[in-house]
Amino acid sequence: MNTNKIEGQISRKGLRTSVTAGSIGVFVHWFEWAIYAYLASTIAVVFFPRQDSTAALLSVFAVFAISFGVRPLGALVFGTLGDRIGRKKTLSIVILSMSAATLVVGLLPTYDAIGLWAPVLLVAARVVQGLAAGGEFGSAAAFLAEYSPRKHRGFGVSWLEFGSLLGFLAASLVVFVLTSVMDAQTIADGGWRIPFLIAVPMGIIGFYIRSKIEDTPEFRSLEQLDNVPQSPVKEVFTRHWKQLLQMSGLEIMMHVTFYVVLVYLLTYQEKVLGFDAGTAALLSTAASVAGLILVPLVGALSDRIGRKPVLIAAAISLVVLAYPLFLIMHSGTSWAGIVSTIGLGIILALILGVHAAAAAELFPTRTRQTGLSVAYSVTAAIFAGTVPYVLTWLIAQTGNEMMPAFYLILVGLVGLAAVLSMKESKGKDLLGEEDIQTAPRQTAPADTRIRH
């Protein structure tokens, strides 16, 4: 099997399909996730008792956190499946599961209709979404990394986060339109269901696309070498614990920044700074647009100068600029809101454009999906889903409205430490010596050693 021929085939025929297949799932996932966050105030009224509005809002964020709490279980299940039966099958399963759970949320009866069963069923649906989400990132990141040509892997994998930002952008635009054409009571009476139901046909389209793709060349090589792992979770924790820790530090920085900028900031600007809901949604849209433009460019930049320089610049920017940007935001003017929100969006884009490719290059093909899924999901469960709850609680307890800035500075330092401990991986061969030498067949045919 000729390596140059394989790369040419992927570049000409398969790359566009693989990018679509890898990114459409994260688009659907983050569209639904963002809709839930953006409509948090409405969901609090619809699904929880109305006696205490703060308690109801905290309950909504608690459900948000619970769905993150089950992600590690989903990561173990789908990570193992992906390294044993292939990336393609897990990509199909997770998007189907997410779409089904989203449909359930969109059709759920309200608290006024069925009482306490409403929040119970909401939690159940969010748990299913959390399990599926535990397998989405690892499946998609491994798939895109292994399908992208080596010289352009950063650019290819960056489309995963392009899909997530596009999901957030679509969600913010839908909420903006919803709040423009409906009053708060109309939205609470049933208008809130529309965005959730919109996500379902997109998920079905994604499932169709994913069911038609081939698995990655690297995974097919493992099958040819008879080197598919039987216990990928055990291998990750015994052989690659250092890489797991490195990725965890990187993902802590990514998760918290992502959720502060694109999820919590909307509520923060509305509840703490007094922005109207439409303005806050519009600012979130501006941050998403900045990210959409920059993420693929940052991914391509990392293919030229390396992953580490870009990630180091992002971490330092977070440490140095988070506090000043929140100070600007607090001045309350429209221009201050635009400058600060877009500034935070640019820093986020630096992280998003590179983190997935850098993480995928840390692990061998045998255990790549498991390693990616576990590190991503565990850090998400602890640090991402808790962002709205923790920051809402901290501000209430301390009275200090700059808590989000301090939190970003802290995770910037964590990310910087992780990146400095990593080796540069730009252009790394994803089918490494471990993937070949540990095979039962110690001497593999030369034509099966696919190298990108």
C-alpha cells in the first residue's frame, strides 16, 4: 500500500467528508448545550418551583453540572469501543443518542403539568446526553486527526472546534430571534421548545453522514496488524498516565475558558451587569464569529510554527488580559461589552484552534480515543459543567463580581504548566512504534504501515 497514494486519496476525496462527519456531531451537541444554557432563566421557570428564582436558576445549573458528571462513564464506554471496534461506529452511536435525548427535552411536560416529575425527566434526558457527549470529543478528535494529512493536521482537526463554535453561534442567533419575535411569557409557554426540536433533524442528517464513512487508515492498519487493544483503559492508565495528566491540564484551561466566554458570560452580563437579554446574546454571537474566523487559521498556524508556541501564547494572554478585559466590561457601555467579549473570544480561539490536535498527538493509535475521551470528559465533569454554578455561588458569597477573571487567570496558569511539560508534536507520525512493535505479528508487511 503506497503512502503517498493514500494521502492523495484522502486529500482529494475523503477529507471533506471526514471533516463534515467529525464536526457535525459537535455542532449538534453544542447547539443543544448552548440552547440549554442560553435559556437557563426560562427553563428555571418552566421546570422548577417559582418561589425562589435564585434557587431555581441554581437548580438549572446543577442539572447542567450533572450531565457533565456522567461524561467520564460515557468516555470509558465509548473510548473503549472506539479503540476496539473503530471510530466510525462510535461516531454514529453518540450522535443518535444525543439526538434522541434532545427530542425528549423538547417534548417534556412542564412543572405546572406534572409537578416534580418534570425536573426528574429533565435530569434523565440530560444524563443520556452527558453519556453520549462523553464519547463525542474523543471519537471526533481521533477520527479527524487520523484522517488529516500530517502536514495539515492542525488545520484539519481545528474544524472540530469550528463545528462547536458554529453550534454556539447558531444557538445564540436562534435565541436572539426567539427573544425578538416573542415576549418572555410566550417563550415560557412553549416557545422554548422550538430550538430543541430544530436540533433533531440536524442530528439525523449527521447520523446518515457518519454511517456512510469509512474508518480511519490508522485504525484499519491496527486491524491488519492484528494489534487492536483488548484493554485500552488499562493501557492508558499504566503506560500513558503522563500524557493523560498533560492533556488534563490543557483541557482544564480550554473547558473553563470555553464555558466562561460562551456559556456563563451570557448570564453574567444579563444578571450581574444588567445587559438586556438581546444584547448579551448578540455579544455572544460576536465572540463566536471571531472564533469561527480564527480557529482554522490558528490550526493552520500551528502546522507552520508548532503547537506549543500557540498554546503558550494563549495561556499567557489568559493570565495577563483576563482581569483588564473584565474591568472594561464593567464600564457598562456597548463598546466596552464588544471589546471585552471579542477579546476573550480571541484568546479562546487560540486555545480551540490547537488543543485537539495537540491532545490527539499525545497518544498512540492503539489507545488514542480512550485517552482523549477520558482526559476530556473527566476535566469537563469537574471544571466545565460546574463553571456557571461555581461562579454564581462565588459572586453571591463574596460580593466580588470579578471572580470570573480570577478563575480564568488560575486556569491559564494550569494550562501554561501543562503545555511547558509537553514535547512539540507538529508533524508527528500517528501510527508509531508502539502500534506496530507490540502487535502479535512482530513483523508487519511494509504496505500496511500507513504514515501520514
